[in-house]
Amino acid sequence: MSEPITTWSEAITGDEESRLEGLATRLAELQAKRDRGKKVERGLHIKQHGGVRARLEIAADVPKTHAHGLFAKPGTHEAFVRFSNGSARDQHDKQPDLRGFALKVLEVEGPKSLGDAKTQDFLLIDEDTLPFRSPEEFVTLLESAENVATLPFKLVGKLGFRAFGLIGGVAKFKGNRGSVLDLTYHSVAPFCVGPYAGRLHLVPLHQGSPHAKAMPERDYLKHELAPRVAAGGLSYGVDLQLLGTGDSVEDVTLSWKGPSVRVAKLTLLADDPRTPEGQRLDALVHEMSFDPWHTLVTHRPLGLSMRARKHAYFKSTQARRAASEPDVAAWKSFG
């Protein structure tokens, strides 16, 4: 079993800031081109299946190695959750895609990496790794994917034989994986846990539904989510995995080998997304920005993927004029 270590380090090159700023600009140009003449939307994770409220309960028996920042002491926090598809397109739910789980925890005290709002964001997907070796590969894929029919040819022209490995990695993203409520989610990219580096995993504690298969309806995942959220009883174990010997804070293509420790429980509130209040909540969450750099310094994002997000998310948030960070009063306004 791999023991957690504090000897990790980031590999930051001298030209990294300018390089990542250039990639963020390329992403912003794709976003602007896609939304020209329309309301500007997120660069990625456009399609929202549900914006809901939740409560996060920090466990009383968190080990000392894991008890830092948000997880330092037991307590309860209100939170917002956004379920989404990963694509830059608002497409049919049966299409191959990632699923996203964005968590915004409220009333989190302490010095922040970005701004001074009392929020702590975690962004997760239903894959434990990603096929992209670098942000450059990711942006190149998005640029090439503007026309799906010519994507392989463009990608080979830009990346050579590496394109085949990347296409194979992306091909594992299936469209029909059941309800977004029943998937296990992973932060993939790491963040600080005090002197350690960690990754977060959300594991469903409720019984899964067998009914959310690929349906003719374009938005069947949203339609399946709504009555189940309203019925209540949906919760997740929040598991924290610390980096051990042989793991990397820079490489998101590899899983970590160490064990995960249950540090909290996240419970979705039984708000009904089909009511006017539920629709108002969904609209509020849609306008929010979820950014891994909305975080305690104790949980500062780590690795090239996270450093690239700092540039890209800022440009995207500014372009679509995202709502300011919410407080607990906004959460309580829904009763």
C-alpha cells in the first residue's frame, strides 16, 4: 500500500505562463465563434441536467493526514451542485461524452487562492483519468472537433501518430452510462491537502436506477434526474485520496495507487426541479461559475492541467459574465 508523501513537486517551465495564456486565448476564440450572435455560454460543460442544493457533512474521524482545510474539523456546510455533460456542444444525451459534477461549498473560512468569497469549488467527472498528456493536446482536439467528419485527418496533421492514441482515449467516453445521479465522480487533477497532494472521489451511497438508459428524448438525463431529486434519499460518500510514492501531480493520464479515505458525506436536498422554485434554482446554478481556483490556499490546485484552467476559466467566465459568487443567503432563499 502506498503511503502519502509530502515530497511532491510541480514541473513549471519558464515560458509556461505565456504558453497557457495563449491556449486560453485559443479556447476563448472557439467559444466566441460558437456563440456568435447568441448568448455566450461556457466553453465546456454547456449542457446542464440539473442545478440542485446539497449539504456537506464533514466526518468527525478524519485522519490527521487528511484533516486539512475544508476537512480539518467536523461540521456541516450548505452547497450547490451542477450536473452536466462535458461537451462544448449542447447535444443529445446519447452522444459519447463525459458527465460532470461541479460542487460549490459555502461558508468556507480561510485565505483563498482566487478572490475572497467564502466558497470552495471541486470539479469532477465520471472518469478517473484523461487521455490528454498536455493542455496543448486538449485544445488541439477541440479545434479539430469543430467538424467531426474531418476530425481524425486534422488531428493527424497536427499531432502525427500521437493522434491515434488520443482518439482511442477519447473513444472510451460512452453516451449510455445510466443516470448522472448514479455515477462515481473523480477530480482527476489534484490539489493541496495541507502539505500533501490529493484527489477527490464521489461515490453514490443510494441505490442506482436501472431506467436511465439512452432514450429517444434529447434531454432524457434531465427528465430522469428531476423526479428522483424531488423524491430525496440521494447521497454520496466523499473520499479523499492522497498522493503516494510513484504517483504524479502532473500526469492526469494515470490513476493513483493509494487508498481513498471517507472524509465527508454529501446529501442532495429534495427540491423539485420541475416546480417554478426548482427552475429558478436551476437557472441560478447555470449562471454560476465553478472554478477549481475558487479554493482555500490549503487546497491550491496542482499540476499543469490545473494551472491551465486558471487562465482558461478566467477568460470564459468573463466572456459569459457569470454570476458573482453566492453566499448562504442565496442558498436559503429557496426555503
